[in-house]
Amino acid sequence: MVSNFNDRQFRARFDKALAEVKTVLDNTKSPVLAEDVQHAYTDKYVLTDSMTNSALAALISTLSRLGLTPEALEKLKVWSKDRSVTLRFTAEQRCTFLCETVRTVEGDTIETTSSTTSRIGQLLHGKESTTSTTIKTKVKEYSWRFTNSYKLVAFQGNTTEDAVTLYAPPQGVLELVTRTEQPPRPEVVATGPMDLNATWLMQQLGEGGEGAFGVVRTDPKCFTPRRNPQVEAAVDLLQRVQQWSERVTSFFSRSVFPALQQAKERQEIDLEAARGAAFVPVLPLFDEASSTHLTLDDVSAIAAHHASSLDAKLEGLRAIFPSEEGSLVSVREACLCLLSSHLVRVAQAGVECVDYVESMLAKQVVAAIGKAVTLDDMTKFMAHHTRKLYAPSYAPRPFCYDIRRAPGYSPEGSLTIETTPGPKLVNGM
């Protein structure tokens, strides 16, 4: 059983994605969760291969929208045959003083009413007058030029001399205003490098860029569809992709977007739109109609829906974020954040789905046996058969011996081997 697999969280994501899948496939298909279709043990390997390849294809599809062109992809695949391939994200922010200005700010208006009286003969005459006073305050403001530049490159080995630039938009500029002489940001901040070793990913791609992953079932270390060297390598890559993408997304959400709150000209931008969720095509699906896994055409249709869903999300950002070159937060930054967040979700789904296969297998074994076999059950099982194999004088007995200085003295303690939790004595020879 996979200890960190969250079944409730998985099913919530699956139910939402399944509703979209049903709109993609034709009516002759009936996609359902794998455990709902009777299948052979070998089908679990086919399912694991298919899901992992879908995850790898989704990663490449997302990276292609970050500048990984077909030409660059082919170059990286060639590089991966001889040396490592690394994706590197770097950024630099600068804050410089521009000028000091003094402006007058009008405050509230206060009206004051006064009255005067005068005597004319035996009569008193009163007169009232109203005076309006406006409070004006002189405010010093300090203007700063805040710039942000970043880029995403790929390189081979440990040198960046022949690096391929994937994503390098123009420098973003924003004028900040403060009421104090203290700079709102440090003068220079260099972020990164944030590196992702993508060697294994490039080695798993076929001639056309599609996934060519497969579990080697004849490997002596292959125990289940989840517990084998190939899936472990895939999970390792997906977890590293998730961590790397989270760092990139965090850079913008913590270091770039907050600068808008100090801008001279405030912009009302829905920053949450940059974290929108697109369809993730990694799902443990079987076709109930044919009682088997989905065909290659079905998988291709789901992958195409993933691409169109992602493009639709990116197109939606163009209607929200400014497109001017030189803006600190433009549609380019929004797209990068959305794609980074999507990489996180794809990586999470890839790990979650292979863990689901192991969880499904464990549930089926428990259902076949009738209970979950624990360590205590195995201990009782061995003790029962030990009594049949050994004569009483040779049978293992609880490991517990008195500790004493010499014969004739009372014990000063005991030496035991016990189980945890328990404690229970372990049998020994």
C-alpha cells in the first residue's frame, strides 16, 4: 500500500476530469475508473505505461508553450545521449532612485460660523457669517524605477556556452512611489539559478516527441506495476518537476506581483487568473464497453483536448493582462505563471495515478485474502508452523535471558529482543 496516497483527493480530481473525457470520446466508449472493470494483472502494467507516457507528453506540450520548439527539443534529445540536460531559470531585479517630488494634498473642508450683535437705540441687531477653511498638506514622495528581467535556458553538461534560450521576454519596468527615503526593494536581487535536470525526460521520448516509456517486467527488481526501477525514475522526475515549477511560480507571486501595490499608477488586474487550472490528461481509465484499456486513438484525443484546454486558458489571459512590451506584469508573466502551475498539476497527477495502481492492487489482495495481513499475523503464522517443524527441545523460544554476576547470585536484569509496538518477545534459537 502506498502510504502517502490520498484516495479522497484523487477521486475528487478524477470525477471532474472524467466529465471532460466523456465529452471528448465518442459515445461507443465508456471510460471508467480502472478498478471498476475486471482486468488481468498485466493490464495494470499497460495502464501504468500509458499514464506515464501521458504525463511525459503533457510535460513536453506545456514546455513547448514556454519556448521549447521542435528544433530545440530535438537538440536536447541529442544532448541527452551523451551528457546531462538542464533547464535553468534565472532572474534579476533592480531598484534605482528616480526623483523626489513635493505635492499638495487637499484634505477636508471645515466651515466656521460666527455671529456679531450691535445696539441701535433700544434694539439689538445680530449678524452671522460663515467661513470655509480647506486643509492642505504638503507631501513628499519618492519615485523609484523597479525592473525585472528573467529567462529560461537549456544547456548540456555543466557549461552554458551553447545554451538554448527558450524564454526571454523584454525587461519589465514599473515606477514605484513611497513616502519615505527608504527604498521599497533592494538595489539588486539575483534569483536562481533554479535548475531542473531533464535528462531522463529527454531519454524517454520517441522520434516524434511522444512518450516511449515502458516498465521492464523481466527486471529482477520489478515487483509490481508501481514498485520497479522504471516507475521510480519517472516518479523522481515528476517530483523534481513539481518542486522546480513551484519555485518558479513562487518567484512571481512573492517577488514580482506584490510590486503592483506600490505602483505610481495602480492597475486593477485579476492575478488569480494566472493560476487557472487547465485539463490534466493523466487518468487511470479503462473502457467499460470493451473491458480493456483505452486505444491509442482515445489517448491521442485526450491529449489533443489537453492542448486545446491549455491554449484556451492562455487566450483568456490575453483579455485580462496588458500586452505592452516593458510592463512589469504583462500577459507574458501571466502565461508563464499559468504554465508553471500547470506543470505542478501534471506532475502531481502522474505520481498520484501510479500510486493509485498500487493502492488498487493492495485493495484487491486484501479482498482476496479477506483481511489485511499484519506483522502480528505473520508472527502467529510462523509460530504455528514452527511447532510442527521442530521437536519441543529444539523449537525457538522467546529471547529472554537473565543477567547475573555469577551462578548463585540474584539476576541484576535481563536481555530481551522485543517487537514494537508491543512489546512482545521475539523467538530465537
